[in-house]
Amino acid sequence: MPNIANDPTRKSWINVPENCDFPIQNIPFGVFITKEDVITIGTRIGNCAIDMGALQQLGYFEGIELTDDMFMQDTLNDFISDGKKTWRLVRNRLAELFDENNPKLRDNKEHREVVIFKVEDIEMLLPVQIGDYTDFYSSKEHATNVGKMFRDPENALLPNWLHIPVGYHGRSSTIVPSGIPVHRPYGQTLPNGETTPVFGPSRLVDFELETAFITTDANLMGEPIPVEEAEEHIFGMVLFNDWSARDIQKWEYVPLGPFLAKNFASSISPWIVTMDALEPFRVKGPEQSPEPLPYLQQKGAKAFDINLEVAIQPENEVETVVSRSNFKYMYWSMAQQLAHHTINGCRVNSGDMMGSGTISGPTEDSFGSMLELSWGGQKPLKMNDGSERKFINDNDTVIIRGYCQKDNLRIGFGEVSSKLLPAVELKF
């Protein structure tokens, strides 16, 4: 089935500002609530949010096999379960409907008034019910930097790292959409030079620059997903800030990895950009040496050229961009991650989320965490307001943005923005 929504020459009758992340070639999917407290599935073009539930009720998806309430739900899980054919049919229909030459909705003022909203008049919600969440550790640069700081600088990568996409199972209950603040977490830490841990708020709260992909119902228990088929089961991607408490992490992560240092909060951008929309931005990923085992071997362009940046905004001050990186630096691809995740027969469901792991590039200004950017606090970063940061301060807002650009086509994710609030007051 042709992917006509990606036609780079197509224009919409909805105004799209210059350098906007959401041209008609994007057509992401999300869930929002209107001023009338109606929750609906929708998409976005320019600065307009489009109520797909209202479109369905008005008959604009006629001819596509959908359940009657497909877009009148509070999550995308059922839509994602319908598979790639349905995703493409719906996305193509939306591209046709909002094409500048199509008068069907353009010239129907009554319908437009119930379908189209200004983005400032809606509130974005979590787009999927996330059943399971896995975080990978797939940036060679990041893993090397952390290995140098936490372990042996001469042997920064552990022996398994170049052979498997390392990952751990995270906690889905504290994944929140952009705009929801998070609190500084409590936990145990071991101060330098001490032998007994102390309890209190983390002093070293950090961001992690990541993306995440959302899956459909991919397999039955016991059935691995072949690497060459893995992308067929990926619905799309979001930006992902996997908040981390580095001092808690350092004390707890041996022998079983992160726990309280990671599960207190993770923030995602609310619009899911489909793999179809990202197709024009494929690039070849890093060379993998040694050659992966056969079940992880891939051919062709399996990485994506996604420009990423992180800014820190102190309260009531201007932001400072502290990192510029790119998703194409990732050593292990999404397809390899999903193939490895299921090679033991692990079942993957609609709405499951897989984090990329921190995305660090080869230069100091492309590192994907304050741990690396300040090198463990040894090199504080200067903010535009004159203050310095080793890690994230209370009331700082961390903003992650991402977009693809090729010729005159820009496809973006918007942003994930989250404020770090002080630790809650404990009573015991």
C-alpha cells in the first residue's frame, strides 16, 4: 500500500508556520482533552489539534474498517493493535482530507468548528496505556563515558556490551507526559569516603536524553521476532527524558542495576511520530565490530537522522541549550533491540514502550546527560543567567526537542518539558 502521506510537495489548507515540527507530512497521533472535558484521540497539523473522534463520528473515515469508537477512547492502544495497514490507511486519509485542494472539510465551517482546536486550548495526555517499559543502554559513547567514571577507564565497556543490546525492565507507573512536574526523589546514598549509607533527597538529579518507541501486539509468548521483521511491529517514536538520581544509582546499581534511581519519574513527548513519517530520514548506523550474532545481523539503513537538543531553564530565567546530539549515533538499532528483547520468547504488547538509553554523541557538547556534560560535577556548565550547573537544581525545567530535516521537509516531535520540584516533606 503506497505511503501517500509522505508526499513532500503536499500542502495543507491549515496554516503551517515556517520550521514547524508538524507539517501535513508528519500526522502524529496523540490523546488530548478539550476545554469541554472531552477526551479524544487526535493528530496535529501546524498549531492545530484535530479531533479524530469527531472526524469518525462525522463519517470521514468511511471505507476504513474501524471499530465504532476507535478514536473516542482515552488511549491509542486499540488503534495500535490494528496494525500497520490500518495506521497507514488512516494517515493517508488524513493527508487527503487536509490537503489544500480538498474542499470536503475545508469548506464545511460547521464541521471544522467541532474538529479543529488551537493547541493552546487543549491539554495533552499520556498517549498510550503503557503496560511494560524497558530501557536500553545502546549508546557506545555514553556507555564508554559512564564506564570511565564509574569503573575502569582502560576497560570502560563491559565484555557483553558489544554483543547484546543491554537493557533493564523499568517502571511504567511513573511515566508522565510533557508538562507534568516531578519531585526530587529520596533514597540511600554513600557519601565519598564513608562506609555507611545515609538517607535523604538525591543531590545529583540528572536528565537522560533519550527517545522511545511504542510497539503493537508483536508476538505470542515463546515466539521471537526476527530482526528483519521487527520494524513492522513499531508504531512510532517519542522524545524521552529518563530522569536519574546519580548518587542513588551509584550506591544501588551493583549487582542488579538501577532501581530507585530511575523509577521515580520518566517524561515523554505527547505526540507519537510514526515510523512511516520518519521513513525519509533513514541513515546507516555505526559500524558494528565484532559482527553481531546471526539473530542480530541487519542490512541497509536502520538508523534515523534525528537532531536532538537539551535546554535547562532556571525558574523565571531564559533557557540555556546544554547539549546537541543525534539519534543516528546509537550503536544498537530499534530493530535489534526488539529482536533481542524477544529472542527468549518474551511477549510484547500494544502500548509497550522501549527507551533507547541515553543518546550521547562523539563530542563533549553532544553528551546526553549532566553526568557526562559536567563530567561527574568536575566541569560545571555556565547558564545564560550567570549561574552554574553540575546537575539539575530544584525548580529547573529540562526541555528536550527533536526533529528531522531533509531538503525542505522538517518532521519533528515538539518537545518534552518537565520541571524538577523540591523533594516532598516526609513525616515519620
